Amino acid sequence: MTRPDTMRAVTATDGAVTMGSRPVPQPGRDEILIRVVAAGINRADLAQRQGRHAPPPGASDVLGLEVSGIVEAVGPEDPLDIGPASRIPAPQPGDRVCALLAGGGYADYVIASRQCVLPVPGDLDMVEAAALPEAAFTVWDNMVTRGELDIPKAVLVHAGASGVGTLALQLARTLDCRIFATAGTEAKRAACVSLGAERAFDYRTEDWAAEINAQCGGADIVLDLVGASHLAKNLEVMAPEGRLITIGFVGGATADLDMRAVARKRLTLTGSLLRGRNAVQKSAIAEAVYAGLWPKIARREIEPIIHTTFALEDVDQAHTLLAGDSVIGKLVLEVDRALCTADV
């Protein structure tokens, strides 16, 4: 198939999305050109659309932080790269891959950093693969690296039915953890239980901190995708030496902090955001994800949960659905609908 000169691409201006035409980019040093088959949708895309989450310097203004696709072309390797050898197979034209991006995924073609391109694990299809990179990188970096989750512990995941939450619950299940979750609807709570949570709480009406304290003496790890509105009860539910990992702020970004609770329980408060991390940091996360998480996904011990899919031209409808309170797992754009269903 001859590569076209132009491609479809979705951008956002003043809160509205626009489908336009862009030149197909060319890969530079340490870059991979991917023919996009599917693109994952994230709340960060909604925030960028609303002007609250600008792309980092040098990143594409096209929406989209993760894709699956076929390697179209490979740029030259950096001759000055003298870092440790990668365990991730070097992408080659024709390979089925998924990639973490700083932007550009809502398009027919996208440039990805070589270090953030991974082979599609196992027998996953391209829709499933597109739902992986953001959640996989986020969960591993925060729960395993920052949370030091390597043995069975008591884990609480807020927004447990989200894309990140559903993967986090499954990872904790593979480590035989005691798992708890919060979610806003009965359907979401049922999903959390099906993915390994022994209890899933309605955060609006149930005293989840008191319940978890009574059942297991508190949570060793809290993965918080909500933020300020949960801070006080997070400090209450933490076990001594526990780790509170904040990665989302739908409940606000600013709150009063009782430092006595932190000191009394010897807590660690941490968190991270993925998009603005530099290439060296993302490369290190990719290596860890490939070594530690990819085998579990290839064996289907962990699976991406797909709520539904949309055509690229229906992105506005997809964003409206994500902004509501009904999505369980991930929404995915089928950019090349023929290849989404083909055996590629």
C-alpha cells in the first residue's frame, strides 16, 4: 500500500473538536511512524480539549496519547545513544505495536518515540492493544515503582472502574492482594468485584475508610484518581507505613493536609503524571512494563476492559460519553475500522 501524503487528524479549539487534514509526518532520529489502527481515549484528551492540559513543548497538537497500529517506517537510531541495551524488540516495518505518545494519536499516522513503542502482547486484538499504554505505564510506575507493590498487600483503588482502575485491580489480583475499590454506580462496583475487589464501595454514601479499617487494619497502598475530595478519608484509611499515590484530580487539586496524620502513621505521599516525563524516564517505565506487565497480559491474567468503540469521525460522541458517569474501562477510536477487525 502506497503511503498517502495527507491524513485525517483531530484537533481541539475553544472546547470543540475538528477533523482536518495534515501532512503525513516523517520519522526522525529514534522515531517510529505508525499507521494507526485504533486510538485509546483518555480524560486527559477531554482536559486538552477544554484548554486545561496543553501538550508538552514539541508535542503534536493533535489529540491522542496512545495507539495501536502497524509500523510504517523506522527513523535512524541515535548514534550517541550509549544507554543500556533495551529488552524491548526493535520495531520493524509491518510489526503490530502499541505506543505511548505525547500527542498525535487521533490521526491516520503518528510519530512515536522508539523507546515508547511495544509489541502487541500475546493474541490481543488492535482495539485491546490501543487501550493499554496509558493505563499500563501509569499503573506500573505508580503501584509497583512508587507504591512498592511486590508482595501481597491491602490495596484501595479509587475510580476502580476507570481504564487505569480496572488494570490496577487486575494487577493487584495477580499478586494475591486484599483489594478494595470505590466507584459511583452499582454497575461499576460490580465490575470492580469481578476484577478482584472483595468490596467495592459507593464513595458517596458508604464510610469506606471505616469499613476497610475494620476489615484489615487499613490500606497499605491507596491509588487515588480523584484527588482533593478524598484526601482526609485517605489519611484515615491508610495503614502505618502506607503509601498514598495521587494520579488524578477530578475531585479537585487543592485540600488542607493534616500533617500530624502523615507523621503519626509514617505515611508516604507521592504521585506522578505521565505525559510530561522526559524520554529517559518514559524509556525506563517502558522497560519495566515490558518485563513485568506484558507477560501477564500475554497470558490474559490481565486484560484491557473495553466499554465500547467509536469511529474516528464520531470522536465528539465518544468524548460526551466519557464525560458522563457510565463508562467501565476504556473507550477506543477505531481509526482504521477494516484493520480493527482483520487478522493483522
